Amino acid sequence: MAKHFELTIADASFSFTRNEASIQKEAALDGFYVLRTNVPAETLGTAAVVSAYKSLAQVERAFRSMKTVDLDVRPIHHRLAGRVRAHVFLCMLAYYVIWSMRKALAPLLFEDHDRENAGKGRSSPVAPAKVSAAAKAKAAARKTVDGRSVHSFRTLLQDLATLTRNTVRLGDAPSIAMLAKPTPLQQEVFDKLDIPLTL
């Protein structure tokens, strides 16, 4: 703020005046921001630069997800460089698994599963992001297209946690492993993830 005021300080008084030229100069840039990159314009155009900058929000969400929401990663103090690298690698690998699952399971979750159409209504990457009509309908009804309840990622994992693998032995016979019959939702999740349910 100091650049916008001219101060006059005397032994027994203090006065200030606004520096109108400085205020007008800065007001001309209100609402603008400048992004600078060393990537050539042929490689990354103006819209792509803005989109890349705005994707930082996804990185911040990923770190929040790793630390609190999904993975509950807590600080682990390593002294050896190899262990630090291994720890970071495992955290990133775990987050990649979650990201892949969320993407595949988006139709079952409170997430926009039609981002392509949502992006079509956007005039520029600076314009606010829009949610697709399909995602709005899903959130309003709290139901998927086929009438199932919509889940958060956490509640979906809790539902999957009820699918059990049991070891059963009848009398003196050798023990056998049995997989509980999955619910229709559990089966759909495994189908969307392309994971066969086998012992």
C-alpha cells in the first residue's frame, strides 16, 4: 500500500495524500495475471499454458488426498536418500492407484463422469470450470443412471470391504478358500476396474 501514498512527517504533524497516478496504473491491471514459461509457443500455446497453470489445483487436491482424505500419509522421517526416494515413490504410486480407480468408477461416485462435454461449454481456460449436465443430475438425484445410490470414494471402499475371502474346513477335509458372493454394486466395481474376482 505504501506505493499508493505520499507521506509528510514533521515534528508535530503527519499528513498523507493519495498517489493517484500510481493507483490508476495499478487499477489498469486489476483482474489480470501474467504467466511466463520457457516452453516455446509452438509446443505449448496460450490456452495450454493457462490450463497447465490451472491444473495446479489438481496437484494440491492430490496432496490433500494423500495426507488426509484417502491415504492418511503421515510424515515419516528418513535419513537415507534411498529411503526418502522409496517413500515418495510409494506415496505417488498409491495416489496413482486411487486416481485410476476414481477415473474408472466416476459414474458411481459424486464426480463428474462426463468432463469432456462439461469442457465444451467453456469459452476459454480462464473461464470458470463447468460441471456436466449428467453430473448435475446425478448429484441432484443422488442416484446413478441405473438407479443405484451415488457414493463418495470412501463409502464405496467401505462397501467393498464387506466382500470377504474365507478359509473353510469341513471335518478332517483339507481347508478350501471361498470368496463371498459379491453384491451387484461390488461386481460392477470390479468389472469397471477390469479385475476378475478369483481366489
